[in-house]
Amino acid sequence: MIIIKSNQNIKEGVDLNYKIHYCCLSHVGKRRSINQDNFICNGKYMKGNNDSFVFPIIGCLTPNSSALLGVFDGMGGEEHGEIASLIASQCASKVSVGDNPTESLLQFCHDSNREICKYIDENDLFSMGTTAALLAFADKEIALCNIGDSKIFRFADRKLEQISVDHYSVAVYGHKPPLSQNLGIPETEMIIDPYVATGPYNDGDLYLICSDGLTDMVTANNISEILLKTEFSNAVNILLKNALENGGKDNITIILCRVEREKRKLFQRIVR
């Protein structure tokens, strides 16, 4: 606490702080027997398919709290993709964003990739893996990192823009292209190359992080329309409802966050 002496004049000023409001949910969808998705949201993640989270998870973070939000879409079917996404979530829960968020996120990718590969070897599995799409809110900027095809969008000025980069190989005509990158690739086979970027965040910006269970079922135009017309606190429910009504063919995980600038009064000391 600053103690202001009585022989000083006091001038009131304004300091600008930011809050990050978030809503998070995960749903098995209509055709899968288990949920292979996972997430990291204010340190929370699903520790198993029997977790009794009440969705949506709603909360608020500040950038200086090293806010980290992310989605993981496990792959492998019978080869336990849900374990790959769980390992990634566990690793993400230990990340400290620090002064260099992109370096922290890249280190997370390599660490979690190594842990997934270790699990594959120790349990004599053929393969399993997971995507990752992460946002870190640092003091002065936002950092994103993704590998695979889980997506990150920014909704600003009434426009929806994908700011992550999909990692796809060449597709067979009529089929969804396979991934060219994911977590769970042995270093002897290929060195993973996650996409990272940084940029400023602004008052009112919305960021959407999601697995392809949403984007395969709901078009970008429809997502944009929902974000434009729906209250923030209900938008994830409406997005999920649309994905299920359009088939719900895969697990669906959604994190929506909103940047809010708040004004905080401060007192400047003016010495005579």
C-alpha cells in the first residue's frame, strides 16, 4: 500500500487493466462412445471420462496471472486418443507462461510430445496422438500455439478470423485430409513444428478455441452470426446446440473468452 503524506496534493488518474472472461464446455457428441477431447482452463482439465464437471465452466482471469486456455483433440480410436489428450492437459497444467510465452508454449509441445511417445512405448501401442490449440494472455500481448487442426479464432469488429494454422497433408478426393502434425510423433520419425504467433489484445475481442467437432458441424458464417447475436455467457451453449443439431459426429470442445478493459482509479503524488 502507498501511504500519501498530508503535505502532498493528490491528483486522480486512470490506470487500464484487462480481464479475460471465459466459458468452457466439452461434450461427447451424438456418435462417439467416449470423449477423447480435453482442455486446459484456469488449471482445470478432465482427469477421466467420469469427471463430473458442470458445464459450462465460467470464470475470469487477469493477464498477469499467466492465463492459459487450450483445447486438445485426442486421436487414435481404439488406441486411446483420450489418454494422449489427457497427458497433454496434464502437461499444460504445469506450464508457467512467464516473460516469454511463445517459448513456454513451444516447450510445452515438445515436453508433452515426449510424454505421449513414452506412454506409447511403455504400453506397446501402435500410435496415438492429440492436437493442441493454446492461448496465453501475458501482460502486454497474447501468444497462440497450435499443432493439428483444432482451431483458434478471433472475433473483432464483427468479423471472424482464424488465427491458427491447420496442419494437413494431401487429401484423397472426397475425404478430410489427414494431419501432417500432432503431438505423439516420435522424434526419430519427425521433429514437430508447432505454429506460434503473438499480437496485442483489445477491449471487446472474443477468442474461440475449439476442436473440429464444432467446425466440422457449424460453418464459419454461422459461428460468426452466433457470436454477433448471442450474449457471451450463452454463446458456447448455442454453438454446442448447433453442432449437435447438425449431426454431432465427433466430440465437441469449446472455449470462448472475452477481453474486457477495466478502468481503475489511481492517485498520483505531486510534491510541492
